[in-house]
Amino acid sequence: MPEPPPIGERVDWTPARRPERRPLEGSRVRLRPIDPATDAEPLFRSSHAPAGDPEHWTYLPYGPYEDANGLRARLEETAHSEDPLFFTIELLPEEQPAGIASYLRITPDHGTIEIGHIWLGAELRRSAAATEAIFLLAREALDDLGYRRLEWKTNALNQASRRAAERFGFHFEGVFRKHQVVKGRNRDTAWFAITDDEWPALRRAYEEWLAPENFDADGRQLRGLSEVIAAHAGE
């Protein structure tokens, strides 16, 4: 008798919960619901010249904007969206709006969720606060809401985003060719993910890296995140 075809392992599974439009609190940042009226001006200043990097908008499907009113219109479109579910990244203790992030492609039945539409103003780029923002989103999805898989997708040509995904502990899974048309151009999409079985060791690495004792008096890191993640690999 032929052997039966292989099938996936049985899963004792309860569907995950949908994320809520509520603040996620950290020590350096707070992720909170978007407020177009108060967020547009500071977000425009931090993401457009002279403070912002003009290449910041290259791989996003929208922007840049001529003025804060243009960005405000975009924020008004996204403020009540359920999927993507958008957050303003607010620097603490000043409570200064400095970036945007979201959950998207939210699929509780299968336990998959993506983080994306991430853009960081000048104050957040290459900062511990930016890393904490990613950590807060990952912890909420994988610990609190019960997802099995957290995804990160980016234009395959966006080397900065690909490096960031790997630095944050996401595993590269391949490229979907001719996946989208964005701003009239082809987009091949690079896929990255963290799964729930990888997360406990990765969570410990994040917590160790974000701890105050990992930074000197001038706020410089003593050990890099990739180094700390490597030290916890296999736990």
C-alpha cells in the first residue's frame, strides 16, 4: 500500500485576536492612534527637507507631500482604517510625533500579521527609540494577541529596509517577483518573518539590548542588537 501523502503537523490552535486602536507604551516611545490635526505639522517637519531625508519616500506607495496639509489629508484617510491599523510613533518624554507604523494583512484565523507602512522622521532614524517601536509591535502581536507569524515585506531593491529587517531578527524567506505596481513601477517584494517559536529568544535579546545598562552616558550602545540576538540564538 502506498504511504499517505505528507501533511502538516496538527496544531492545537485558537485564532489570534485583532489588534486594537490603543497605545503601546515603551520607555522611549509610545505608539498611539493617529491624530491628523496635531500630528501633521511635526511629522511633515521631521520627514521632509531640510530635516528629513528626501529618499525617505522612494519606496513608499505615497508621498512626499508639498506641505503639511497634504500629509494631513493622508493621515485623515488612514486614521480610521482597521487594516492597515496605523499608529503614530511618539518620542518620550516630549510626546513628539516622529514617525508612523502599522499592522496590516491581519489574519487572526491563521495567526499571521505584518508590520509595515513604517516611516521614521529624522529624530527616530538609527535610534534606540526606533528599535523599541519595532519591539513593542512584535511583543503585542506575538505575546499579547497570540499570532504565530509576524511578517515584514519590502521592495526587493530597498536595501536599507532589508538590512533593518535582518537587524531586527526577521528571517529572509525569498522574493515574490512582479508582486506589485507602485507609483507606476514594478515591485519585486522581499519577504521576512519571525515565528512564534523564534520569538522567546528574540524577545530576551531585545530586552537585553534595550536595557539602560547597554548604553553609555552619551546614549551610545555598548553591544549591537545583531550581536545580542546572535548570543541568544538557539535558546
